[in-house]
Amino acid sequence: MCGAGCQGAAEELRLLSDRLKAPLIHSVKGKDIMPYDDPHWMGGIGMIGTKPDYNAIMHCDLLLMLGTDYPYSEFLPSKGSVVQLDDRPEVLGRRAPTALGVLGSIKPTLKLLLGKVAAKSDTKFWDQVTKERHKWDDMLDKQADPARSKDRIHPQAVARAVGDLAKGDAIFVFDTGLNTLWSANWIRQNGSQRIIGSFNNAAVGTALAQANGIQALDRSRQVIALCGDGGFNMLMCEFLTAAHHKLPVKVVVYNNSAFGLITLEAESVGLPAYKKGIEFPNPDFAALASACGGHGFKAAKPGELKAAISEALTVDGPAIVDCVVAADELPNLPHINLEMVGHYAMAKIKEAVLACTRS
Ligand SMILES: Cc1ncc(C[n+]2csc(CCOP(=O)(O)OP(=O)(O)O)c2C)c(N)n1
Ligand SMILES: [Mg+2]
């Protein structure tokens, strides 16, 4: 399991993976280290991840945690068949009980390890995870197909279109919310692209500001901020900064007229979502872009999506693409327990009762 501490160690990771016949999985902060399509790179874990990887973590003989302080312990083994390697001593054993904690940087330590570790020949576990991974990818493909609905754009299709149309060395900046799940699960990075975000803080609204900072450091590189509408509205003034300083950032807004993740968070603990506080009207984002001195595009129907994104990516200067997306889209849950199902059902019942009693 590879985190951001594995940056620069892709070659050693591949060698170790081949030697041990061990699938490589990653935290979202480690996602950009290898191409999505590399057969070693099986995907992410947790909500930004896959069911095959959840199964792999829970059923492996040994989990090797490399340069990661992944915080969601419920997605990690609880029984201690874990060896953790990191150059931050305070993270060793912090998220999951470890059989062994090793202090060291990833690349040099993997080089030492490769000199000692014997090759395995049994590919059963590898084959199983690979097979499940291909099935999972097929499902993701279907969910992102722009032709899935005639009149509605599904947010997965937005992420996939941005990923497919971006330049080979683009930098994607993810915001926080449901949109993080769409971007992180559906963008297929190529190994040279970078992915940046407020991943530990999960600070909503910061993607565009980060994108401006990145673009100011390197004006030649394509920088794409993928924002929720709530997050964009919180810090929309940063688009003016982009226009003022001639930073050609591209902003893709997932427009669901809501703080989408908050609905899900409420329902997952059995509370009815407080729609008055969650839903909101939006400005015309394309008009806003022009008013600030940038370029504005809008996609409200599936047929408009690719053209809007591709024009925004090729236009000279900062641009916003307003993507009107289905607001009722549910993310894939790689692992569900009965308690979660119960809470969700309870929230839905409460919402139905409230809807009847209020009318
Ligand atoms: C600065 C900040 N404020 C509030 C939150 C809590 N929060 C997490 S996700 C979210 C909703 C974001 O809504 P939006 O940007 O529209 O994204 P969506 O979930 O709809 O994709 C909020 C308010 C946070 N993480 N950070
Ligand atoms: Mg939203």
C-alpha cells in the first residue's frame, strides 16, 4: 500500500511487486505515482478506492504500508499483519496495529529490501485481485459513459472527460466533497500528470487557490481545478486573481446546486438531510467567468460535455466550465456494513415522514 512517501520510487515498487507477486494499491495522495493502467497499480482504498482493493487488504497475508499515514483505520487490517515503513516515526503504528515498524525513506529502503527478499512464484492472489480489478474498471466505464442518460450529465462523465482531454503533463487539483470521489475515482492519470489537493485538511473551496499558486510557479503547464459548486462559491474571488495575474488555470465546476457530501454524511448517521441548509441557487458560472475577464463554457446535456471541456482546455487564459450534473448520484461504496445500511434506511424514512408532515 503506497502513499505520497513513495513519490520517486515507482521503479522500486514495480520490482518489489513483481518479486513478491504483490498487487500495489495506493492512497489518493499516492495515486499519481504510476499510470492508472499499469497492471501493478490496482487502484485506491476506502471511499476513494475499489472493492477489490478492500478485499485484498482484508485478506492478504501481509500488508506492507509504504510512506502512508492513511487515516481511515476501518479500511485497514485490525489484526497486526502489517509492516509499516515511513521516514516519520510518529506515523508508525498510528492507524493500524503493526507487527513491525521501520524508520526509513521509501526509495533507499526498498533498494535494500530488494537485495534481500526472495522471489515468489505463486500468482493466485495477484490473479484474483487483477480479475476483480478489471470487472470494477468495466463498472466504472459504464458509470462514466456520457450516453448513460439522454438528458442528464453524470458527474463521473465529467471527471472522465477532463482526464481524457487533459495534456500529458497536466496538474489536476481536486476540491473537497462528493466531487473528490468523482475526480479521484474516474480520472485515469498517466504517471506524468500530478494530482494535488487538500487531502489531509479536506478544506472545501481551496482547489482554485492552490491551482493559482501552482500555475504561478509554472505558467507553461496545464493546471486544472476540479471544484464542487459549493466550494467554488466559497472562494470564487480566486478566479479574479487568476484573471488579474494572467494565470491560465482551467476550472471545472460540478454544478449540483448543493453541498452534496453533506446529504450523504447526514444520512450515513441516520439523520434526515437538512435540505434548506444544503441546497442553494448558483450564479451563471460562464457569465461570471466573462465578467472577471476569463472565458466561460457551459454543459447541461451529455452531448455538450466534451466540446465544452475541450474548448476550455485549449482557450488562451483562465476559463470556467459549468457542468450541470445529476444531484442524486450515489458514489460506489467499496465496503458497506449492516449498521450503515440501517442508518441510511432510517434517514430515508425520516425524510419521507418529514416530506409528508410538512406538506
Ligand atoms: C472549509 C470547509 N468548510 C466546510 C467543510 C465541510 N464540507 C465537506 S464537503 C462539503 C460540501 C461541499 O459541497 P460542494 O463543493 O458543492 O461539493 P459536492 O459535495 O456537492 O460535490 C462541506 C461543506 C469543509 N470540509 N471545509
Ligand atoms: Mg455541490
